[in-house]
Amino acid sequence: MNDIQVKSKEIQLETIEHELNVEEDIEAKYFYIIKNIIQKGKKVEYLLIVASFLLALMLRITVIPFESADYHTYLIVWYNFIHTYGGFAALKYTVGNYTPFYLYFIALITYIPLSPLVLFKALSIFFDFVLAFGVYLIVKLKYQSSYVPLIASLLVLFAPTIFLNSALWGQCDVIYTAFAVMGLYFFLRKRPGFACLFFGLSLSFKPQAAFLLPLLLFLWMKREVYLKHLVIIPASYLVMIFPAFLLGRPFTDLLTIYLTAAGDVPYITLNAPNFWQWFPNSQFSILHDAALVLTMACIAMLYFVVYARQQKVSSHLLILLALIFVLCVPFFMPQMHERYFYMADVISIIYAFYVPRQFYLAIAVQLASLFAYLPFLFVMTVINLSWLPFLILGAMIITIGTLIKALYFADHQHIATQVENEAPLENIPIATQVENEAPLENIPIATQVENEAPLENISIP
């Protein structure tokens, strides 16, 4: 009887062990299936990302055959001159109205046995992706563990004025803008030395980089940047013109390129969607100086608004001011081309990711630039040019209003509950968004959620 009981117990144990093993096998199988689904999902996501960037490249390749009036009037003329006179050796002569920085690229491509049209556009297309990388880095400072930075970089690559400017028009505005965006990134990282180096490279390439110089002066006034950093900017320019000087071009000529180029355009505006679109070009001699004074007055008033409040420079404030300056300066400056809101096109997209509720500003700026491009590129007018400045003016009013509200009318009583714009898109709980994991209610208002509060609710010490 005892033997039968022992055997029965052994059978029961074996049955239980078998059932456990079966359950473990089922769990392992489910785990394996779920793991495969996750891995396949990630592979699909990676494939979509790669496909998106390839589509951005293909989009540009499709429009490369287009030859603009600028290509025939300027680019191919400069290319032929430099090619005829020995490549880099030709840089001892005055070629066009660009700085040597761009001419070095042209001299380089004269040694490549491919179509000049393809080479010019390939150079700009390459910097399209450099620009997208810069945008990625800036947006990643806010969204550190998501695909949002990639989405931002893709939006830049597919923005109409970005790919039309480089791949269709063959212009090089993307190059100086890419350097400027990298400079902005290093300012956000509190690396003023590197930031000024990139701004110096940007300014060495095209004078339109000067639209952001008021931002640098503001940062100097706020002691975020020191003179030892600012001297890097003119030093960069001197370094970039030095090879041309060694090749034989007069030094005074190299120093006065921008002053000489400014006199080549006796028009108050050239299709730019700015304030002077409402005035006749025939009054250029009278309005030119007035435009310069108006621009300086606008910058001075912005300085007063910000500096008088003694607000600490946060990432939101820095990006907002960058957008305001690249909108205001070309809006009031004379002799602006339709392409000179290019930096605003890019920074408005960055701003849309820092202040998502004002995403429509990026759309408005992009449309203003796009419709301004069309008359020159395709000899067609979709919207009368005199209406386009209203889009830029509206964006200026909203951004400046946001700035004033943030500095002077922020409601401190609701800061703790208004972290909306800084929260990643995955809706991370508010309590986890504060530095050192401290509860919001235990942090003094003056230091609450620095850089985490929405721009319009920046806390004022």
C-alpha cells in the first residue's frame, strides 16, 4: 500500500513538473514572439527613417536639371573664369561679389570632371543635410529620448524653400545658415567659443549672417558671451580671406567686399516680403538711409524690452530672440532679396518644436518666402507681393508679443501647472520633468522649471 502511495506521489510530482515546464515553454514562446515584434517594429522604424532621408535626396535630384537665371548670369560665368585662369590661381582676381570662402568651393569643383550645374547644386544639397543635422541637435536638447528631433530635421529637408533654394535654384544660402544654426546650438549648450567660431564662418560666407549679430550683442550685454569670444568672429573672417591674399588678391579689396557688394543693388527691395514692398523702388535714394535707421531703432527697442527686465537667458528666450531678429532685420533693411528670409524659414521650424502652440508661425514664414520665390524662378505670381509682408509682420507681432508677455506679464501662480510646451510629446508626467526630480511645489517660483516652462510663462526672478 505504501509503495502504491509513493508511486502515486511520484506521478503527481512528474505531472506538476511537466505542467510547469509547459507553462515555462509557453511563456518563453510568448516572450520570444513579443521580442520579435518589438525588434521588427524597430527595424521598420529605422527603415522608414532611412527611406525618408533617401526621399529627401531623390526630391532634390529630380529638380537638378533646372537652370535659373542666376546660374546663367553669375554662377557659370564665375566657374568659367576660375576654370580658365587656373582654378585656385584665379582667386588673385576679383571674381563676382562673393567672399573667397564660396570662391574656394567653386575653385575646388573646377577640378572635378562633372557638369558645373550638378556640382554647384551638389554642394548646396550636401549642406542641406548638414543644416538638417544642426536642427536635429538643437531640437534634441529638448526632446532627448524620442523621434521628435528626426521629425524636425525631416521637416527642414522637405520645407519647400529649403530644397528649392539649393537643388532647383542652385543658391548657397543653406551654407551660411548651416554654420549659423550650429552656432546657435553651441550657444544653447553654453559653449560661446565654438558658437562664435561657427558664426564667424557664417559671416565669412555671406553678409546675411549679420541678421543674428544683434543676438550676439545681446548675449554680450547679458554676460553670456565675452569679448574674448566675440573676437573669434572677425578672426574667422581674416583666416578665411588669408588664402586669397596669399594668392595675390589685394587685402583692402578682401576687407571691403561687403561694402562694395551693397552698392550693386540700387533697389529698396528685390521681391523680399518686407516693409519696403509697400514703397516704390524709384525712391531708393531717399528711403535707403531711413530704412537703416528704422532697422537700428527696432533692434534698440528690442534690446530695451529684454535688457530692462534682467531676465535670465533660457533656451526658449534664446530661440525666440533668434527668430525675432531674423524676422525684424530683413523686414526693415533695404536692398533685401526674396531669399533673405531663409534663416527665418529654418529658425521658425526650430521654434515650432520649442513652442508647439505657435507652429503656425513656421507655416506663415515659409509661405511668405515661397510665394516671393515664384516670380523670379518661374515668372509667375500666385499672391501679389504687396500682401506677403503681412505674413512676416504677423509673425513679428506674435513673437514680440510672446516675448513681452513672458517678461512682463507671466502669471507666477500657474507656473507649476503650465509645463506643457517643455514636456516631450510622449506626455512625461510633470513631476519627472523637474531637475533633480524635486516636486514642483517645493521649488521656489524664481527657479521653477527653468527652461521647462512654456515660453510665454518664463518665470521672472
